[in-house]
Amino acid sequence: MEYAIDFGTSNTVIARINHNGEIETVQLAYSSLTLNNPPLIPSFVYVQDAVNEQILIGQEVCDRGLDNKITKGEQRFFKAFKRAIASNVSVFVPEIDGREVGFELVGEWFLKRIIENLPDVDSLVFTVPVDSFEAYRHWLSEICTNLTVKQVRIIDEPTAAALGYGLSGDGETLLVIDFGGGTLDLSLVKLSQLETEVNQRKSSLNFLLKWGDRTIKNPSNNPLNNTQNPQTAKVLAKTGQNLGGIDIDNWIIDYFHQALGLPKNSLVTRLAERIKIALSSAESTTEVYFNDETFEFYELTLTRSQLNQMLEQQKFFVNLDLALDRIRQQSIRQNIDLEKIDAVLLVGGTSQIPAVKEWALRHFPIEKIKAHKPFEAIAHGAVSQGWELKDFLYHSYGVRYWDKRRKQHNWHTIVKSGETYPLPKPVELTLGASVADQPSIELVIGELGETNVEVYFEDDRLITRALDNQQLAVHILNQNSKAIARLNPLGQTGSDRIKVLFQVDEKRILRISVIDLLTKQNLLEDIPVVQLI
């Protein structure tokens, strides 16, 4: 049986294709919030015993009141760990029961507990934010290496949402605004019918991920593989950034901290989240905070108007406009008019905030906006079958070099953002020795992105701060394998020595070939360097 896991910053949703070939949302005993429709699993972990890996996850943490428990000098409750993992933020690692417990370990425990409680798992689909780097995607894949999961694939969250909303008209162009607890992702997707003869030559879903001997494709006997009416989902444009519901929670916390002197702890965080949710359906709401040390209580009252002012001050709507502008610029390059798209799909808990819906209405007519499936769309779309997915590389990839003028390392782009794969022809790079009698030439390959936000920790909270200008974000992909050419005879300065050919194949794997220009020998030929998931 195939399952999809939409691992969210605030909540996690699981979907599967049951034995009748139908897609359904999965409810886990003790972990899912049963009062919700659909059932959501709060992305919470409480560590009972770090050494023996005894943990509680999801709703069970809430039911025992452990999400509000404040333990001085010891952190056992974890939330929003997805954002910390995906952001690759360097933080102090807490020690529990004599064992260091980082966010990657917490996330691994959380997902493994979910997977171990799913019956008959044959294959898994993970969804990821658009702006996630390869390191996060590889972290997800590695979780399954020790589990008995035969097939694993990965898909962008908003792209999955476009499939999960159930709109399947031929030629429809959909804009997905996925606004969750930790990220804002926008994706423009075109759904089309494929010709039958084309489908006979292709598998029903493109290869998305592979490691070892595990090949990812749709099982041919899956009842949802519709060879009579095959469809393709082509990603036309996409953008993402670290902005979500937990940022709004933090702004509310800061507001009451300044106004009333409230501490910034997990209990106040939960109250801020409840206030935010309540203001989605009420013009004003009040929560009560009791300080068990001073025996004082505070009434925390906030109006929807005050929240909107808070959002304005934090440039919340400015960031939304910037994200939409990036989608518009990408669509213009393809002669697509955003005014003529067929539907705008609102996905994620933060998309349910009235201010976000009002923002959407300022840009699109009400009849095009769909918001009836905010929580299930991603997981349902990820597990759906019968689609060929056509996508492009979101980040650029480059090699590091020493900039003599600036006296610092810089990056030379080899594969540009937006490239479809496989590349039409390899990218060539010629290199020479930098010192006399050089025995080898190394090449540091990095994933290059841009960001206009800074993510950091403050008071045990993961904070996002808007930057005035875009900044380069780099993640090195071959940290442990930088030598690409052994030189015999030794390399000398003053002349070109090797030619490197870079190619991204149809399986999204970056491959290199290396030719020694002096000896005319092929030192490396079509060697995979890294999987660009």
C-alpha cells in the first residue's frame, strides 16, 4: 500500500490509496487529533527517555498536557522542528538524559514513529517546501533506509496540492498558494491530457528519487493508474520562502511581552496560536495566562484589526506581494497571463486567516479562489496516481573558486535555476593547476539559492526576520568528496589541464565527465556526483 506524508511545521497529514483504489486520510490512534476533520497529527515530540528513544508524538503529547509543561533547565518538548531542519540553522543542541538531541534526530523519531504505525507500507511519498535544499530532501530519504519501505519519492508541496484539489479539466492552469506553519510556497501548474501513444512510451509518473537499487515509479497494478486518460502536471513557475503561521505566533507573543511583560515560553506560545486561530472566525478573542510563580493572571485580548496592523508592521503583505511578483515574472517569460488562469488554490492553515483571503481577493476574482481543502490537498495529491510530472530545478548549482580581487571564495554557476532536465547539452568548464606540482584538482559543488529572510533562534524560538536585500544562500553538496581528478604527470600552473562536463540526466542526477587535456585521457566518465532531488 502506498502512503503520502505531508510533514508540516505545525501539523502532519497522512493519505493512502486503500485496497479499493480510493484516496483517504489516515487517522493514527493516539497521535491524530480526532476532533479535527480531517484528522491532523500535531508535529509535536515529547522525549521521555532519550537513551532508549522512548517518545510521545502528536496529540498524545497534548492529551497529557506535555505541550504546556515548562521544565526548568531541560527541554523535552519539541515543536516546529521541521523548519529548523529545513532551514539548516546552527543551534545549540540540548542534552537529554546524557544524550545530545538535535532537531534532525527529533524529526527522525517523529517520522519513524508514524511510519512504524502504518500498516502494509510498500511505498512512501514525502512532500517538501519549494525552497528546500537538497540536504533536507536527502535527510528525508535517509530516514527510510533502515525501514522496510521499498519505494520512496519526493514532490514539492504546492505541486502536490494542485493534483489534490481534484480539478482535472484539460488545459487548466492553477496557482497554488501554500501557506503553512513554516513556509509560504507558490506554484503555477498546468494540468493537461496526454496522448495515449505517448503514455505507452512513458511511465505514468516520472522518476523523482533513487538510492541504492530502489527505483521510484508507479506500480503497474495500481488501480488509480489510468492509462485510458493519462494526464500531465507541468510546473510552470514556483517560489518559496521561510514565512508561516509560527511567525505570526511569535509576533503575537512579542506584542504581549511588550504590553504586559509576559514571558516567552511554550505556554504563551500555545495561547498565541489559539488567539490566531480564534481570530479566523471572530473579530476579537481573549485567553487567560496564569503565572504559577507569582500567582498573577493576565487577560490576553486581541482584535482582528490589531492583528492586521501587526501583519502590516511586519511587512507580511509585502512578502506576499513579492512572492506573487516572482511567479508573475516567471509566467510572463512563458507568455502566460496570471489574470487568465483558471483557479487559485489556497492551501495550509495560515491560508485560512481572513487577512490572507482578503489579500487573495485583491489580486484575483472570488469565483477563481478555492479554499475548501486546505489541509488534505497536499497529501492527497502526493499519493494520487496516473500523472506524469514535468518539473524544473528550483535552485542553481555552481562551483567554488577563489576571487583574487575580493580575496574570498565566490561561486561560478554551472546549472541555472529554472533549467529543465535532462539538460540539452553538457555544461563545460576548463580548469588548471593553482600551484606547481599539483597532484589533484578539487571541485566544490554548491547549491545556490537566494533568500530575503534570516532565520535564527531567540529565546528558544525559531525567528524569521525580513532582510532589506536578497542574499545568497549556499549549501555544499560534495563536502566529503571534492577531488575530481588525479593528475599524472603533476599539474603545473599557467595552462589549462582538465575539461569538466556537467550534465543533469532525466533522473535529476548531476553527472560529471573529466578529460585530461595534457594526456587526452578520460579521467572520469559520466560519474554521478549528487542526486538533485
